[in-house]
Amino acid sequence: MLFTSGQFIFGYLPIVLVVFFLIGKLNRIAAAAFLTLASLFFYGYWDKKYLVLLLVSISMNYGLGYCLQTSSGQGVKKLVLALGVGANLLLLGYFKYTNFVVANFSALTGIEFAVNQIVLPLGISFFTFTQIAFLVDAHRGEAREYNPVHYALFVTYFPHLIAGPILHHKQMMPQFGEAKTYSPVLENFVVGLTIFLIGLFKKLVLADEIAPQASAVFEAAASGKPLGFLEAWIGALSYTLQLYFDFSGYSDMAIGLSRLFGIQLPINFNSPYKATNITDFWRRWHITLSTFLRDYLYIPLGGSRRGPFRRYLNLFLTMLLGGIWHGAGWTFVVWGALHGFYLVVNHSWRALCTRLGFQPRGLLWTASCWLITFLAVVVAWVYFRAPSLTTANAILISMLSPGNVTLQPELAKLSAWLLCAVLLAIALILPNTQQFMASFRPGWEFRSNGAFGEWWRWRPTSAWALYVGSIGAAVVFASIWSTQTIREFLYFQF
């Protein structure tokens, strides 16, 4: 069931909201149990057979977490943690990487294996990482949860279940335990619907509109068709913008939907294409994944505590594993390796500048840093999107061949360039969702940076109601009149 579908917006969501708050007046645990069952229905709507897998994962991790919270012996706790993390990774590895490993082993050895194609369960990467974080926090004494209903809701909570954000125990459990969560609040409805509409607009009007441009170029390259210089750049830029508005749109919708229930999810995007270095980019892009990789991979590997070489190695390995987390394919390996390399270069440059006392400033320098960062991200996205290394390399070669321009076909793509320019301007110039909604705490522990001033901020006035209503009208118009079909969210496949 898509957040963008009519059955979700006009059927599932209002029914779940009404019943949740009606039950919440009588019994909070019963209301949490209902929301858990509703979330399981939401997940099972895609494929009922994977409900068992999800329930087994929840039961196993709750039991292991209970042992970690109640055991006093450090040896026992280490064993339980190792068992829990290992079991989760094995489960994820089987569904996500078996086909990839078997195919590559067969290619290397020439030995064919009769293995049925394994279908990747929706959201397995997200609910697996969420529960690994819980086990690690329980081992550290930072997470305590004995209520199985709250734990099941923590994992299955439908706004985040399919494509994140990746949640932490400390973010959600206190909210599930508060009495005010189970009573309807007008402010939550108004703010939640506004954020949801903004996300819906990003997805249907922006991401889905530019998606055909990206698909046409990548499919042409995959089929062996030679690409022109401008055509290759249209494809790369189109996908760069499609992915941002698609995934940030999903995250906005998740935050908005959750706010309807009085629960705040963490912010997942903070204008990442405004970043002027790659470190800043990863503080802004898919923030909950970046935080997870830092807290549960980079720091345990040693972080920056063991000298520059180990620091750079840890950065590279963290991003390499982050790339592998996204998908079973050599393109994701290269994407992760590229970002690991970018981070190493960025940290090395900063260390060199500090050593030399070199502190470059000025508008031209900032613009140059932004351009280099943005182009580096675009190059990496080509590998992220391409179905094979051959396809990605073909597109990048065309992007690096300015002499390969066929004038007439490229003139016909003026509308494609204009669409790219408009969407890039939106990403770079306009305030993001949390800046727009800054007066109403749009996310968990949100802190406004004060950018854009008060006049940009949404307020419950008739003028702003008209503005948000126009966004809703644009969404309805796009869903009715657009020639493009409504697409699944890109991160569903990860």
C-alpha cells in the first residue's frame, strides 16, 4: 500500500486514526496493540508470507533484548549480543545477498548452482538495522524495554517500516508511554497534514515527473545505445533530483503521518545538495543512516582514536559497508567506495589546511567547494542507479566527452534541461520542510538554525492555508492528469 494511493489516504489512514484514538480513551496499551496490528496489516498488504518473517524477527530480538537487560554477567551479555547481531545479519544476508554471492561464485568458478531467485522482503534493511541498534543500546544499558506491545510497535510502526527513517529506542519509547499521545490534538493534525502534503507534492509533482528522463537515459545506456554528452548529463542530473525528491518526500510523508498520531519521527534530510563538502553532505543526507553508521560501525571500528591512517581506513570501510547495505551489486560497492574515498580526501584536505594555517574564505571559494561536492555526488549517483558497471561507465564516459554533441536531438531536450534547472533551484534556494515548519517542532528533537527568517515559516493563517491548499490541488491535478504512472518509492528496493 503506497502512501500516495487512494486506498491509503481515504481508507486505511482515517480508519486507523479514528479507531486508535477511540481505543486510546479507554486503554493506552490496547491502543498501542491496535496500532501494531494495523501496521502489520499495512506490511502484509504487500505480501502476506513475509509477515511471519517480520514477526519472527521481532520475537527473537525482543527475547534477546530482554536477556541483555536482565542479565548481570558481562560474558553472558557479550554472547547474547553477538548471537543477536549475528542472527540479524545472517537473516539480512540470506535475503539480500545470496543471489549476488551465488551469481559471482558461479561466474568465477564456472560451477552452476540451482538456486531459486530470492525475493527481497520490503523494509528488511530498515527493521533489521533498527533492531540491531536496540540490541547494542540494551547491551550498553542505554535501552530498557520490557513491554512487548511497545517493542512490537517500535519495530512495525507503519510510517517508518518500509523505508525508514531508522529509529532508536530512546526516540520512540518515551512517546509511546505518554498519555498525550493517545488523545487527538488539533495542532498535530494540522501540522501533520501540512508536512504530509509537502511530501506528497515532492513525490507526485516533482520526483515522478522527472523520473522518465532519468529512466530513458539509463535504459538506453543499458541497451548499448551510444549517448551524447548532453543526453548523459540530463540522465545523471535527472536521477540526482528524482532520488532526492522521492526519498525526502517519503521521509516528509512519514513524519507528517506520524505527527497525526502525536508521535515525532527524526528528521532524515536537511537540504543535502546545499553541502559545500562531502562530510557536510552526509550530515544532511539520510541522516538516520549516517548516524547509525557512525555510532554502530565507525566508532566501534576505532573512529579517529587510533591515528590518521586508521581513521581514514575506518571512514572508507564504513562507507563501503554502507554501500553494500543499499544493495547486492557491484555498482553499490563502487558507490560506497567512492564516498569512502571522497571522505578520506575531504578529511585529509582539512587536516592539511589546519597544519598549514590555510583558511580559505569568500564567495568564490564557497561556490567552488559546492560545485566540486555536487559533481562528486552526481558521479556517484550514476553507479547507484545503473544496473551494471558497464552501463555506469558508458554514461560517465559520455559525460566526460563534450565533443560528442549531436545538436538537433539535444535542442529537442530543452524542456528536460528546464525541468532539471527548476528542481535544482528548488533544492538549493527554497527552505526545506523543517525550516518551513520550524515553529511547530516538525521532528524529534528538532532545532531550528534560524535560516530564512520568520517570514518563511508556516503559520495557521488563512494565507498559509491557501498556500498549502494550492499544494494539495497540485497533487490532485498531478495524480489525475499526469501521463506518468505513480511509481513506488525508490528506497523500497533497499
